[in-house]
Amino acid sequence: MAADADLEDLPGVGPATAEKLTDNGFDSYQGLAVASPGELSNTADVGESTAADIINAARDAADVGGFETGATVLERREQIGKLSWQVDEVDDLLDGGVETQSITEVYGEFGSGKSQVTHQLAVNVQLPQEHGGLHGSAIFVDSEDTFRPERIDDMVRGLPEEALEAMLEERDIEGDVGDDETLDALVDSFLEYIHVAKAFNSSHQMLLADKAQELASENEDAEYPVRLLCVDSLTAHFRAEYVGRGELADRQQKLNKHLHALEKVGNLYNTAVVVTNQVASNPDSFFGDPTQPIGGNILGHKSTFRMYLRKSKGDKRIVRLVDAPNLADGEAVMRIEGGGLKPE
């Protein structure tokens, strides 16, 4: 949308305010409609009363914020996409795959395969829907220096042959799936649709969530709109920078704000948000697995789906669905091989 001209139609928004809003990622009525007055007041340097008027006008213009029938909600939910893991047993756990417009948390100890999942989903999201993808691009926020283009290379080559053939045709790459030069060209095309940013600290990571919204907005009408936002890992910087009980409240407040920003991207642009999380051992646990995800209730409530990865024999991993609003808990087994995530 021609953001500046449209925003100036709102009460209290002149050219200077419109420019500030646009520069901070508020370039649509939908984005303004889900903002808070305090957030907008700080961003656009206007009073909270004026900010509230802007938000209310944006809600009216975007037709959001009121009540709607359950039938309307069902109709909207039918637009939600499902991103396949390319592992049938795991996809069955998730009733088809990772949902768009939701936050999916994947947690587990070091080496359990969390980063392998984010890399695989960044590949799978680009596939056509008939092959388990969402025909979209991916944003990868890297806080632990985990992103490896070489791993993307392995996973593209490890895709099913019919999916590779479909992608060669879709991207007008001539050649055969058995030809190395052809596959090299295909891998390069996959990497072109993965936008990577390294987060140097928690504040920078929060800024990158805003930048992700800008990127999703810019690509909304592109051939491959943003359909996946990965943060690997969500909690590493927060855990390192806010140490001890005295800083716990500040940490949780910032983490909550960060999660709201990620959730906004998912809701506004029909994007799947996947975050990985570190774990800690609970010394008070006498029975069962003492491993617990960090982030507390803030993250627990904000994550729509929580998935726990744990090591098994060799390359096997146990995937457990711990929490979901409409699905039963359960477990699945997968393998992490050179070619990516594979069925047992």
C-alpha cells in the first residue's frame, strides 16, 4: 500500500508523523490496529490520547477489533497454512504440520536437533503446497551462530525426487535431478529465499523482529511471500544478559514484548513463527524427565504449540507434543540424517 498517503487520512497523522510510523514498521492500517497507545506514542512522538485516536481510526478502516461470529472465525482459520516437517509421524502429531498465524516452540537440550528443525522448515516452506510447503520465503533470526548454508544445501539435495522435479520446473531450471550442476543451481535458488540476520544481543534481537515485520510487508505481494519466521534461539541472549532473580522481572517483560512482536508478524502476514528454546534441569523433579524449558509462564502461555526434542539411539530423536490448544499430547520418532529430517 502507498503507506504515507493512506496514513495521513487518519486523524492526528500529518506527513512527519506518517513518516515516523512508516520508518518504524507501522505502514498499514492492520499494523496500527493491533498496536498499543503506549507503543505508538513512543514511536511517533505523539501523546497517548492522540495515539489511541489513531489506533481506533485504523481499526475502523481495517475492520478489525470488533466481535465476530464463530462461523467467521472458522472461515478465517481455513486460510491457515500447514508446513510439513516431511516426516509423516510428526506431521500427524501436528494435524498436518506447523501452523501459520501461531507460535511453535521447539525446545530441547544441546544436540537434540532444534537447529536442524529450523533449517529443514526454511527449505520446506518454499515447496508447493502439494509437496507440504507454503510456496513462501523464510526469515531466520540467528542468535547463536547456528545458520549454515551448507546444511541447507544438504537438505535441498535430500528432498524427495518428485519435490525436486517440481521445484526445477517452477524455477525454470533446466536439467535433471541427478545432475550436480542442476542441483547446485537449485540450492542457490533456495538460499535466495532465506533472509538471515545475526542477533548480537537481546535488544538487537528485538529490533530484528521489527525488521522482520518490515520485510514481510515488503514481500506481501511477492512471488514468495514470507511464510516462515524462525528465531534460533529465542532465549539465549535473554538468559545470558539477565542473570539472577533481581533481573528476572526485566527479562520476562522484554521477552513478552519480543514475543508480541513475533506474534504480530504471524497474524498480519499469515506466517508460521517457529522459535527454539534452551532448557534447564529442575533439581526438584524426583520423577520423570527433569528437563524444563526456560522462559517461564510468559513463553508457556504465548506459545501455541510446544514441542520437546530429546535424543535417542544414534541419529534418532523423540519428538513430543507437550501442549496444543486443539491436539492431544503424543510422541513421534524421526531421524536426523545428512539429507535432513527423515522418518524412522
